[in-house]
Amino acid sequence: MTPRLNPAAFRKLRKYKVLYIMLLPGVAYLLINNYIPMFGIVIAFKEIDFSKGVFGGDWVGFRNFEYLFKTSEAYIITRNTILYNTVFIVLNLVISVGLAILLNELKNKLLRRFYQSAILLPYLISTVIVGYLVFSLLSMETGFVNNTIMPLFGKEAVMWYTEPKYWPVILTIVNIWHSVGYLCIIYFAAVVGIDHEYYEAAKIDGAGKLKQVLHITLPALTPVIVIMTLLQIGRIFHADFGLFYQVPLDSGPLLPTTNVLDTYVYRALLKNGDIGMASAAGFYQSIVGFALILFTNYVVKKINPDNSLF
């Protein structure tokens, strides 16, 4: 029996044909950039031999994964990746939401646009440039901190690039400065979209600014917060390579606190040239991220079974 196109679906297709045509480039990009490369997953289970072609190497099963889990540094890189990303997610959420609410309170439109641009600007700067900006602050010989700030407190200069204990704080500060602007703009757009009648009704009932934020702004932001947090949790095993490699300038003494899964794989790839191992690491990161998204969705459904948050 020949399948027939639903008349209602056909009419809808004709009515919105321009929108569907506009959708085609995005769909094409998604397929080419995200789905077609998934066939390369097989590389994670093969020993790459370019004389046999990319997919012609010998099947080695999970041997490429053993390299990740049997190394003595497996615990350190896993711990660093998870803990750093957890701290980044929490702090960026709190600070970006707070900045978005403060921006919304500005009545001067020109001043608001200036602060929006100033907050977003660091996000547009390459991490290579960020690394050199940090170096200009922390350099032993010419750094602003060692030559200007430390003498004010009577402290001796610190060799920042050989002291691992300082870098969890440094990397956290740099990440917040570099990333919070992007999230702030997203949350600010959501805040602007809240109906002002809610605030007017709250003022009539005698609610101050704090109560308006707690009972109107934050509940209205909850769907966006949940979505953005889910996206970040899905990439909790993917570290910001530029942050952990460029900012510490690949300093060997700092590896105990700056080495994460992405930088470890990159160094191993440079040293051994093992593409199969690098592919196994990427596959492992994706699977864990997918599992975390499913788990977080499950928790959200348990907390919010009636979808009242959305």
C-alpha cells in the first residue's frame, strides 16, 4: 500500500515553507558537524594504521580505554576535571544570575548597554590572549602582582608558575571573568522577558525588591537555569582546554592542579601519536556526559513531577 501524505501536514508544509527553507542550513550544519562524524567512533576500538586506511586498522577492543584508566594519573585528572567543572557551574550560575538581575535594575539604557558590553567582552577574547594577560599579572620579573601588589603588603614575590597550590583559585577567577558574561546575557534576556505586571502587582501588595526577586524573578528564570545547567552538566567531563593549557603556560610543576582529561589526552597524543587513545577519551567523555544528562533529567522529574517549574 502506497503511503499517503497527511493533507493537514501538507498544508502546514506549504504554509510554512519559507521557514522550513530557512531551517535547512542549520539542519545541514548539524548533520555534517555533529552526526556524520559519529561514524568515527569506531576509531576508539581500532589500532590506527594509515597504510590500511582510517577504518582498516586492527580491532583492539577496549585496549585504548585501558590507557586512560590504568595510568597512575587517572585519579588526578578525573578529580580535577570533575571538581573544577562543578565549582565553575555553581559559581558561574550564581554570579551570572546576580549580574543579570542587577542589569535589569538599571534604568539608564545607555549605561545598561555599556555594562552589557563590558561584561561580555572577556568572553570574546581568545584564551591565548587571556593566558598572556594572566602572565602579565603573575610574571616573576615584570608581573603587576609581584612588583606592585605584593610590596604594598610587605610580601615577597611569589613564583606563581611553580606553585600548584595557588592555581585552583587563579583558574576559578579567570574562568569566572572569562565566561560569566555569556551566561549573564542569556539570563538577562530572560529577565527582560518577564511581564512587568507581576512586579506592579507585587509593589501594590507591599513587596520590596528582595521579595520581588525571590518570588517573581527567580521562579521565572528557573526553566532557563535548569536548561543551562543541564547543558553544562552534560559537558562536566569536558574541560576548557585553553583555560587549563594556555593560562598556566603548560608549566610542568603545576600539573597536579592544572592537568585535566583534555590536556592529558593532548599531551599523550603529542608524545605517543596515538589517535585511537585520543578517540577513546572523547568517546568516554561523551558517554559519561550523556549519562549525566539522563540522570539530571531524572532528578528534575522527581523533584518536579508536574512540570510546574516549566
